[in-house]
Amino acid sequence: MRGFRFMKSLFLITLTLSIFLSSSCINKTNTDISEIEISYKVVPIVDREYFPVAKKLIQEAEKSVSISMFVVKSGMKVDTLIKELENAAERGVKVKILLEDNIEENQFMINSLNGIKNIDIKFDSPQKTTHNKIIIIDENIILIGSTNWTESSLSYANEANVIINDKEIAEYFQEYFNFLWKDSSKDISSFKNFQGEIMPIIDRQYFDTVNGMMRKATKRIFVMVYGFKLTWSEESKGDMLADEIVKAKKRGVKTKVLLEKSGFNEWLNRMNSETIEYFKENDVEARFDNENIITHSKVVIIDDVVILGATNWSYSGLEKWHNTDILIKEKGIVEFFLNYFEEKFSKGI
């Protein structure tokens, strides 16, 4: 009952936020999906909704909080979340935080939290990048998606996440986290098969899942990622995915690609521009997002399935880094992210 009541309160938070955040596309997507259509087992958490929900999750934790995060950078909202972790530790909750070692800002968090009772914090292995953005609460609930703990991610970037209220899935990601905590120097292969409407995706499992589904797509392939790199090599997994999108377009599948246009990262812009031009040359609808906002979401919709999480479509993202993603078949959630995608795509250039 606690889990049900908690998820219901989170859903009401989502609805309340959508009323006031008129500048967010969530104002549209939430009004398009009724409360009955969204299962409390899965709750979309996008854009500005992440911060208050993450805060509440930590406040409600009773036993444990496990966090694997690419970057945690001090700022007003981030510091609030860190304070809630300290409060949780004071009431006896066991907190573990795994951070990417190659991010300068993460060292400050290591220094500030190291030695606090009930908080264990450390870097991942220098041999591998850990790009996850996942919170696991009491081995029962997870918050997973694209949001880093930075002021930009929490305050103005487009970010796509979900809460999954499912003990089996939460325990799976907890075991994955435990593997990383012990030794994150190598890939972790899928160690359990899932059936049904929700499927966890870890590390190299992502490419095989997405590529296989795109080959069979009959209705649509919509892709929204921060970075999509082509290397013009038949062996590159990013190029393989691009090739499947073009093949799908030729057989009549509706195809759309939305990529980030940065106001400061010219390398990213050149990379994404080459990809967009390739798609346009092959009659795939492709565009940049609006330059005034960061689109950091990683959302892929293939027919009636949505996959979201931490994976960018680059060599590193697809072939080297640790990433956590989730596949969802539930109709209401897929419709939610269809609306989310279309709203962002409509504002692109």
C-alpha cells in the first residue's frame, strides 16, 4: 500500500506541476492522457518535474538510496538534493553514490560527503566511463532517465525520465549497481530475462535491442538524442542505426530525428549537423532543437514502444560506456512520450 500511495502522490505532483509550467510541453502531454490511462507502476518525469520528485523520493526512503550519476555539480537545487541525502543518512538510511571519475566537479562531492555516517561515495573505475543517471530507493522504486545532477539539467534542459514502481526491476538495477560498485572496469551483460511491458536495458544490450526493433518497425521510428555521431564506417553501431532508419523510411515507416543544437559546443553541432544532413539527403525528417534550450533527453519510439535513459548515439555511448535505459510497452506511457517528442520536434529548426 505504501508504494501505491507514494506513486499516486507522485502522479498528483506531476499533474499539479503541469498546470503551472505553461512553458513546458508537459502542459500538453499530461492533458492528453487521463489518470486512468497511466499506471502507477510507471510515471513519466520530464523536464522541470525531476527535481521535486527526486527530492520527495529521497525524503521517503526508509532503508537505502543507491545513486549512479555521471555528474553531480554543486548548485542551489543540487545542494538541496545533497542535503536530503544527508538527512536520509541521519535517520539511518544507507546511501551509496557512484560517480564518474573523469568529471572535475564530482571531486567536490566526494570531498564534501566522504566520511559522513551512512554515506558511501566513490569514483568508478578510470578504465571505463559510467554515464548512468539512476536512483534506486529501498530496492523497490527507481528513477531513471537522462537527468544529471546539475543546475542546467534540473532547471532548464529538456530531460526525459520515468519512475518505475516494481520490486523485480528495482532489484535488478540494484544488482547492476552492486556490480559497478565492486568493479566498473568492464561491461556488464544482461543477467536476467524480463517479459511483459517493462524491460531494463544495460550497457551493450541497448544497441542490440534498438537495432533489432528498428529492423521490424512498420509504423514509426522517432529518435531524440543529445548526440548522434556518424563515422561513415559499416562497422560503427551509430552508422548501423542510421542505416536502419533510412531503410525504414524507404519501406514506408514514418521517421523523425531531433538532435541538440548547442549554444556553446561547436564540436557537438558539427557532429549533429553531419547526421542531420545525411538523413535529409535520404528523405528522413531531421532537425535541430531550438538553440535556446538544451535537449538532453534520449527518447526512442519504435512503433508502440518507447526506450529512454542515458544512451547517446555515439561510438562511446553505444560501444563503450556504462548506460542504463528502460523499454516500456504500456500504451499510456508510449502515448505520453509520443506527445512529448512531437512537442519538442515541432519547436525544432
